Amino acid sequence: MFTLDRWMGLMPDYYRDIREFEELMKTLGEEARLLEIEKERLLNNQFVLSSDEGAIKRRETELGIQSDPKQESLDFRKKRIINRYSTKPPFTIRYLQERLDYLIGRGRANASVDPQDFVLKVRTKINDASVFREVEHTVHSIKPANLVYHQETSLQDGIGIVEHIYMTPIRRLTKLGSWKVGRTPFAERGKEVLVK
């Protein structure tokens, strides 16, 4: 990085004591500092993992990815771009399993092929829609045309059911034929009681 003394050292001697040239060299030093920052940013944006938001957006546009920055983290968006760049042949079941492990984590997806029925089964444990869409895109880009893709999602959640029985006694206030409509209520409802 150039300092003011270094910039002034590049000037001929007869410009060194002129105030305008000193100010010009200070400005040039600030421009050189900003240039260094931009060079560093440009170098970082050459690689997906060190890219900033703008470079990630540009790569997503190139790959035809419609992202939602409000719902998808920058880390996931980088991972998705790396996944799209690295889905190149040879495509094997082992390769698909490695891609799934990379995307959602080891042990959260299982890919298997039924060669008799030509069915590719992928069982996943995903509860994030954007990750699910990326897994689906990956499978469709890797699977051969002669296999049918069958998705099995297995989220393990428990549902608890509790049963209660309540009883409400109703006391009839009228007798058949003696009810005066609008004057006396037909029945009176008692307090609700828990039976079981």
C-alpha cells in the first residue's frame, strides 16, 4: 500500500514543496486504498465460498436459480451453487448419495435403486422447502432417463392424542303441551362435568 511519503517520492523534486501536489498525492493515496479493497473483493468473488451477496446473486442468475434471500441463508445459497457446479458425470448411485450427504447431511438421505422395476427411491428427512427443491433438482439432473424417481419423505414427529369425556346435564323446564313460547325456557343447561 502506498503512503503519502512513497507517493511524494515518485514526484520530481521541484513538486515536493507545492501544497496542491501534496493534497493531490493524499487523494491519490485514498484512491489507491480503495483500489486495494476492490481488488481484494474481486479476488474473493472468484471463489464461491468467499463470495459476497452480489457475486452469489450473479452466479444464481447465470445458473437460472431463483433464490429468496429472506428465507434462504447465504451459506445455503453458496452450497447450492457449488452443488450445481459439481453435478457432472459419471452419475452413479454412490455419487448421488455423496451429493445428498453434502446437501442435507450424512444419514439424512438414503438413495436406492430397484433395477427390476427401474425405480430410483430417495428417502429423506427434510423439513426445509428450499433444501427439498434443491434435492429434487439434484436428483433430476443426476438420474438416468430410464429410471422413475420416487420420493419418500420421512419426518419423525410424534402426535399425542388425549381423550376426555364431558357430560352436561340438561333439565327440562316444560311439560308437553304446557310450554309458553317466549315466556319460559324449554330447558336449563347444567354445569359441564369431566367424566373421564
